Amino acid sequence: MPASSTLVCTSLLRRSSATRHSGLKMSNSHQFSIEYRQYLRPDGTLSDASPELATRLDELTRLYQLMSLTRTFDAKAIALQRTGKLGTYASCLGHEAAHIGMGSAMRPEDCFAPMYREYGAQFARGVKMSEVLLYWGGDERGNDFSVPRHDFAWCVPIATQCLHAAGAALAFKLRKEPRVAVCVVGDGGTSKADFNSAVNAAGAWQLPMVLVIVNNQWAISVPRKAQTGAETLAQKGIAGGIRSLQVDGNDIIAMRAAMDEALARARADRGPTLIEAITYRLSDHTTADDARRYRDQAEVDDAWTREPLKRLRVFLEARGVWDQAREDLWKITCAKKVDDAVAEYLAQPKPELGDMFDYLYAEMPVELKRQREHALRFPELNHGH
Ligand SMILES: Cc1ncc(C[n+]2csc(CCOP(=O)(O)OP(=O)(O)O)c2C)c(N)n1
Ligand SMILES: [Mg+2]
């Protein structure tokens, strides 16, 4: 990675001057730099010294198509929720580059530990759109992805997936398998002990792990600034001895290149990486939220000027590999793929009512047995999605 292609931000936290502490031995341990990478600017132009990926127009077109498909899926999922066909749904609007940069860089044998809105990463890995819909429709079988079988299920308890990923990475290391565990956590999630424990484990054992913080500026209604006194979220990795950097999470080229590099290092047993992907949650937190109650529309409008799809489209059009006709055709393809997924989801037979009791305990506790019998006495509960 050419150093000239990066903007280097330096955070210097100095201890008070040595002269005022004469007699005390001072150390310089608080000095560090956080690198920030952006190649594809919001206006679709490319900075100098961009990585080789910027010349791979076929691959970038494929990534654009996947980002666009994910956005079509997202809009449809919200419409399904609004019309009573999904229970609730966490939108990924605005996160497409961060998510697809992650998922597309991974090898099938790597292991992904998602939270709850990284569909783009999962689609890149083969998870089906109908499986995502099934899960948000309240059916846990959606979590049992047909591919990849070894990825973790969605993890709503904030940041716990970081520990799962650290465990998987430790297993890969002990077995000497050239595989990497990738976990994703939100800006809010970095305030949790689970995240910090995972950072500690990854640093102490130099695990083959990539931790991606998707900093979308909000944890439901809590803004990034209220989450932590730390100037960057990336620096939380430095405390654990992990190579850490910031990336423009709306720049697919920077995101993917940073992932490629981090995965290659981890695979070669050269240690973990923490990537803080800076993006913005353009949607409500979930369909159960109304973000207008706590954030200004002006902030959202401003964030739209940096969103990830438009800049990539402008970039591809400027190189003659994309145009309005291709866009129109692709939109039709996306609508068809999403409609097919919705049909597949709606056609799924419901699980048996007893299933929600049956797989928790080897021996069912008496109270649960009683509840199960009670529920089965009302079979009408078992109708319809
Ligand atoms: C342990 C735990 N505490 C609280 C919650 C409720 N909760 C759900 S999402 C969320 C905010 C997460 O914000 P962030 O980590 O920034 O991720 P984002 O939703 O923005 O992607 C919270 C507090 C939870 N799911 N789990
Ligand atoms: Mg967040």
C-alpha cells in the first residue's frame, strides 16, 4: 500500500510536561498515529496512488451490482415490514460499501461473525435473501444459512459476536489452519466489555482475526460523541496491541483493499487488524425506530452527499463500463431477484409451534413443559406469517 495514498491523522495525547514532574521517569507510551484511508472520493474521483483494485473494473462493477442489489433488497424488506409481512427489520441503507467490502474480501473457508444488519457481507458469502427475510419474519431457521454453514448466526446481544470470533480465530490458530475470523461491531458496541475482551484476546494471542467497527455515528439514539471520550474508535485496538486504522467506509475501494490486506496478514499468522469503517446510518435504527425524534434532517442530508453507491457509479461511468441503460437493466434484474426471494420466503411452511420449546434443553423443565402444552391447546396461534 503506497503511503502517499493515505491521509495520516495523528492523535497525540501527551502527559503533562516533564519539567513539572521532575524526579519522575516519563514514558512516551501515549503517542500513536491513526491512518485514514480514502481513495474514491464522494464526487467519484480517485485520489492518486490508489491500489491495484482501482484498475479491476470488472470486479468493481460486480461489487457495484451487489451493492445495488442489497439496496433494492433493503427497500423491499422495509416495505414488507410496513405491510405486516416481516416482524421488524434493521436497515443497512448507507452501509453497502462497508459490508460488501468485508464479505467480498473473505474466502469461503473464513468465518464471519455478524451483528444484525450486514446483509451485503452475507450475500457476498452466499447467504440467501430469503434466509434474511425468514429470520426477520420471526423464524429462527433463517439463521441456519445454507451457505456458509460455519458462519455464525446473527447476534443481537451487542458485541458478544466479537468473543465468538476470537474463539474461532483461536481455534484456527491452534489447528494451524490458514483461516480468518472476521467480526463486525457497531460504534456503540465498542463501549461493551465483550468488544474490549475480544481486542485483548486478539492482541495477546495475535489471533488470525479482523475486527471491523462499522461506525455509523449512531447507536439507536445515542450519537457517537456520547459513546466514548476516545478521539477515534480505531485507537481502542492500539491499546490491545492490534494494528488499527480508519477507512472511509463509504469507499468500496478503500474498504476492500484494507480488508484484503488485513485478511492476508491474518492468514499468514502476522496478527489481527482492527478497521474502523466510517459511514452513516441513513435509515432509522430499525423499523421500530423513528430517528426524526433525535437527529436533525440536515445531518442526514449532509450524509447523503457521501453515500457509497453514487460515487462508485460515477467512477464506473467515467471509465465507460457503466451507463444509464446498464443501470436500468440492472434495476430490473434486482427487482426480479428480490421478488423471487420474497416469494420463496412467503412460501416457507411455518415451523411447528412446539419447536420453540423443543430445542432449548436436553430435558425440558416442568414449567416449560406446561407452557408448551398450553400453547398447543391453541392451534390457531400456528396460522399464517
Ligand atoms: C447487550 C445488549 N444491550 C442492549 C441492546 C439493545 N440495542 C440494540 S441495537 C443497540 C445499539 C447498537 O449500536 P451500534 O453498536 O452502534 O450498532 P448499529 O445498530 O448502529 O449498527 C442497542 C443498545 C442489545 N441488543 N444488546
Ligand atoms: Mg452505530
